[in-house]
Amino acid sequence: MSTMNLILMGLPGAGKGTQAQKILEDFDIPHISTGDIFRAAIKNETKMGLEAKKYIDAGNLVPDEVTNGIVSDRLAEADTKNGFLLDGYPRNIDQAHALKEIGEKLNKPLDGVINIHVEPDVLVERLSGRFICRTCGATYHKLYNKPKVEGTCDVCGGHDFYQRDDDKPATVKNRLDVNVKLNTPLIDYYGQEKLLYNVDGDRDIDDVYKDIKHILDNL
Ligand code: ADP
Ligand code: AMP
């Protein structure tokens, strides 16, 4: 396979960010998370960030025009020459159609869609225990994925961690409801496009990654 134009799909908390960190150790492609792009824009208080914040804080999706524009610009950048790993996009069918058009315009067709499947009831606990390194963005869990040395980030050695506002209980339920509803049609769509690879995400992080690595090695 000459390019690796990939989507990492899965409900909030399924393990996309966690698996993306591992994929990047083995494959030299940029990790493009629309959620990360929005959080960076919020932190920098850009106009787009302030607009997106209203939706994110409520657990709703940011409007498609905004999100599609961001992805279209990002995929036009030079570092996507050999591929990309989209995480958290597309989130609905209209975004999937927009991505197809972007791919045609940039001559970057998709090579595969990896769907990390986890039942929604497991995800509430995953999201409420998630914490993140403020310095490098690495993701941990208070029970399932602790840093090797307590209080110190494995990746960058940082000591400052935070919980995402939208991982607090008031938002988690609506986020899951919104995404569960949109997820099934997307899975069907990529199944019909013959791009879909399903992975059981309700196992140890390393076991999940073994499956993903096998899929990517054989694409
Ligand atoms: P996503 O990017 O899909 O929203 P994350 O990768 O941030 O999900 O994972 C959500 C939370 O669940 C994090 O706290 C992470 O450490 C934890 N987690 C990820 N994968 C697993 C797994 N296979 N088993 C248990 N916990 C996991
Ligand atoms: P995530 O980091 O993927 O969990 O995304 C956090 C939040 O950012 C989501 O709950 C949405 O409000 C917003 N967001 C991220 N990706 C998208 C997308 N593709 N479309 C619309 N909103 C998004």
C-alpha cells in the first residue's frame, strides 16, 4: 500500500486517542483529531474556538460547515503526503460525504476505516475516569491506564493533568446519546464502501492494538 489514508472510528471513549498514540509509534502519518483541533482553538480563544465551545460544552456536534472546512484545510497540508489518521471525523453521514469530496479534490481516497467497537454502557466509566496530560495531551485512565509512575506522564514527564469539561457526568450522557444515534449509519456506509474493519475494543489496550496493527500491516 503506497498511502495510508485512514479513519479511526468509535464512540467517545472507545479508545481512539489511546490507539492513535500506538499507531504513531509504528506508522509515520499525522494524527488528525477534530476534537483536539477544537480544544486547541478554545485554549487559544480563536473566533472558531469560541463558536465551537458552545456545542462542545453541551455534548453536541459542532456544525458541519465549520468541521468540514477544518478537515479540508488540514488534509491539504504537506505532511499528509503519505497518509493520515483521522480521529473523531466523520461523525455523521453528511461529513462522510464531505470527506469523500475532499478526498476526490485532493486525490487522497480512503484506504481503510477502523471501527473500535465498545458497548455504550462501558463507555460511561471510561469517560468519567479519563485524565489528560496538559503538556503533551497523552490520555490516561484512573483505573485502566495509569501512568507508570504516579503523577508523571509516561510520554513527556509532565506533572500537570486535567479532566476534560465534557467528560463530567452532566455532559457524558448527552454526548453518548448524540453519537450512538449517528454511529450505526456511518458503519453501514463504510461497510458498503468496502472500507470497514471492525475491532473489539472491550479488551486490554495492547490486545486491541495487536488487531489494529495486523489490519494496517495487511492493508
Ligand atoms: P476516545 O479517543 O475514543 O474518546 P480514549 O482513547 O481517550 O477514547 O479512551 C477513553 C478512556 O478509556 C481513557 O481514559 C483511556 O485511558 C481509557 N481506555 C482506552 N482504551 C481502553 C481499554 N482498551 N480498556 C480500558 N480503558 C481504556
Ligand atoms: P472528541 O475529542 O472526539 O471526543 O470530540 C469532542 C467534541 O468536539 C465533540 O463532543 C463535539 O462537540 C466536537 N467534535 C469533534 N469532532 C467533531 C466532528 N467531526 N463533528 C462535529 N463535532 C465534533
